[in-house]
Amino acid sequence: MGDTSFFVIGVILLLLGGGVGYGMHFFLARRFASASRVNAKDVVDRAHKKCEELVLDAKNKAVSILEDAKSEEKSRLEQIRRTEERLERREEGLEQRGEEFDRGRKALEKKAEEIRAIRSETEALHKTELARLEKIAGLTSEQAKDILLQLVEDDQKKVLSDRLERLEREGMEGLEKRAQKLMTDVIQKYARSHAADVMTTAVTIGSEEVKGRIIGKEGRNIRSLERLTGVEVIVDDTPDSIIVSGFDPIRREVAKIALEKLLEDGRIHPGRIEEAVAGAEKEIDRRIREAGEAAAYEANVTGLNPKLLYILGRLRYRTSYKQNQLLHSLEVSYLSGALAAELGMDVKVARMAGLLHDIGKAVDHEVQGTHVNIGVKILQKFNVPEKVILAMRSHHEEYPYATPEAFVVTAADAISASRPGARKETVEKYLKRLEELEALTLSFEGVEKCYAINAGREIRVFVTPEKLDDWGALKLAKDLAKKIEDMMGYPGEIKVNVVRETRAVEYAR
């Protein structure tokens, strides 16, 4: 009984607690909903107020834009009105001018009619007078004109012929005198001395004792020097000097420099000779480059490629008819420039063409073709201006004269070549024979290098030992001698000296 009472009381208390909780929850929910409605109303009120402010601001801006547009439209209408007024005034002016033009045109037409009438009347009178004169003379106007012209021609033919002949003679004489004066003035402005290149070079030595050291034991030193340089070294009784002989100026200069280095150093043996010759060849390269640069500077020619200047410098060691080609090119450059200045031509083109006119001779022994064609190819390779090429290529009349400067370069070349003592043809033929002799020798297989020495009476041939043995060297000497006999003309005899040398080199470490 007691347990049941407790259970009933617990249930009642639980129900009462649930009712109180639900009432509290309902009360709180209503209160929260009321507060939310108040907050929502405030947000809506603020949004309405903001919207009204934006609308008002937009209306104000629209009014401002509308007023600006009206003002701009008013200004544009005013401008259009002023433009229309100007056009109206201009149109009125054009109408007035048109009326004046019409009046002037009518007046001119009236005068033209009067002139045509006068001309017609004059022509009629002229025909009438001609008809009357023809009737009186018994000749037509054409017949009378022919007779009159024939009479005048017969009467004045001799006078006209004499006058034309006199004018032509005086003109030619004047041109010849002017040309002679021009040439004389130009030549006198450039008076360079001429000295023909010789075939030998003397090297001064300190004492006679040095000659024995240069010859070396059993002549090995002098043979080594001759083999490396391709010249003939003459050690004779000439006091305090040694003679270097050879037709190639570069070889002679290399030998001279090498000898001077050896004498200065004091050590003379085949190994040192090779070093001295190698150093001399580098020195020659430097001198060639400096010679080309100095020639361009002296001729006042700028803008040339350094490689082209090097080729130009090689002319320092090139002769033609025993005339030094670099000095000849400088002379032609100066004479061409002076002639061009006197005749009102392009001085710069003339000077450059004169300086480069014989550039092909620097390599003509290495390349097939005439020195003019070789020179043209060289200048084209180094992008020399076309006007310069056209001016230089005609100096031997292989090409037509394309520019006035071409005549000037040809004249300057002829002046330089025709100076007394400038050239010697017999020497040129001799040098040409030696060059042909070396070229013929180099055409044989196995030949490493060769030198024509002893005034062309000996050809010294060095062969590659790996390609030719001793028997091959002997056969080469016989074949070469036979080919020289068959293909070349020469006085006396030519000694063919074939040298085959094998070296064994090893280093002890």
C-alpha cells in the first residue's frame, strides 16, 4: 500500500514538472518571438529610409545631368547657328565671284571672236598677196623658197665649212692643252721617288767570325736556313755582310729577320733556326697588316674590312715589272683623287678605287684568273661599294667603262706605270718564269714545298718522306726535269735538287 502511494505521488510530481517546463518554454518562446519581430521591424525601417535616400540622390543626379545636357545642347545649337551664318556669307561671296567670272568669260569670248575675225581677214589678204606675187614671178611660194635657200647655201657653204673646221680644231687643241695642264698639275702635286726592287738583301754582321757559325758544321746551319725560307744565303768575301738572294720579297725578308734574330741571340743551330724563322714569319704578318693600315690611312680611305687591309698590305712584298705594288697603288689612289677633284667627280670613290685597283695581285699566284677578276671577287666578298668596283675593274679595259671614275683610275694607272724608271719589263718576265717553275714543281704528288734559287738555275724540292721513298725521290727528280724541258723555255740549264729528310724525335723524361 505504501509503495503504490509513493509511485502515484512520483507520477503526479513528474506531470507537474513537465507542465511547469512546458509553460516556461512557451513563455520564453513567445518573448523571443516578440523581440525578433521588433528587431525585424527596425531593420525594415532602416532599409526603407536608406532606399528613400538613394532615390533622392539619384533624382538629384538626374536633374544635374539633364541640366548639363541642356546647356551642352544650347552651346552646340549656338555653334551650328554661327557655322550656318558663315556658310551663308561664303555662299554669297561665291555667287558674286561666279557672276564676275561669267562677265569676264563673256568679255574674253568677245575679244577672241574679234581676234579670229582679224586673223581670218589677215590670212585672206596674205593669200591674195601671195597669189599676186606668184602671178608676177611665175613661181609658186615653195619653188621660190627652195631657190632662195639653195642660193644662200651655195654662197655660205665654204664659210660654214671653214668655220666648223676652225671651231673643231680650236676645241681639240683647247681640250688637249687643258688635259696636258691637268695631268702636269696632278703629277707635280705627287712626286714620289721611284726605286726598283732588287733581288738581293744584305744582312750586316758584327765580325767575320760569325760567318763560320752561320754556315755551321758541314754547312748544316745554312742548309737548314735555306730549306726553311726558300732563299739562297751567300756567304762570300764581302766584308761584314751576308747576302740573301731570292725572287720572292717575303722570303727574303723572312730570311733577313731570322738572321738578325740569330745574330742578336748568338745561338745558331738548326733547332734555333726553326724558331727564328717561325718568329720572322709572325713578324712579317704583323708588318703586312700594318702596311695595309698605313696605306689606307695615307690614301685617306676609311671603312675597309681588316682582312681586306691585310690583303692590301701583302702588296708591299709584291712587284710588277719591278715596281712595288703597294707604292704603285698609293700613287694611283692619290692621282685618281686629284684628277677626280679637278674634273668634279666623286673623289672618295676615285681614291678608294685607285688604292684597290691591283688588290688581285696580292693573291694572283694562289688563285686562278686575271688579277682584275680576282680583285673584283675580293672586293665583292668584303662588301666594297659597287661604284668602287665599277671604277677599278676597267683599268686594263677588260670591262667597259661604266662610270666617269673608271676613266680617271685608268689614266692614273697609266701615269704611274709610265714614269721613267718605274718599271722594267725584263725583270718581270724573269720573275714570271720563276713563279711558273715553282708552280710546275708543286703540281707533282708528294712535293711538300719547293724554292727556285740561284737566279732560277736551280729548283730545290722538299718531299714528304711518308709519301715518297728514296727511289721515289729519284724518279721525281727525273720526271720533273723532263717536264721542265718539255713545258718551259729558259737559258742554260736548271738543276733539280730533290731533298728527302726523315726526322726521329723523342723526349727523355
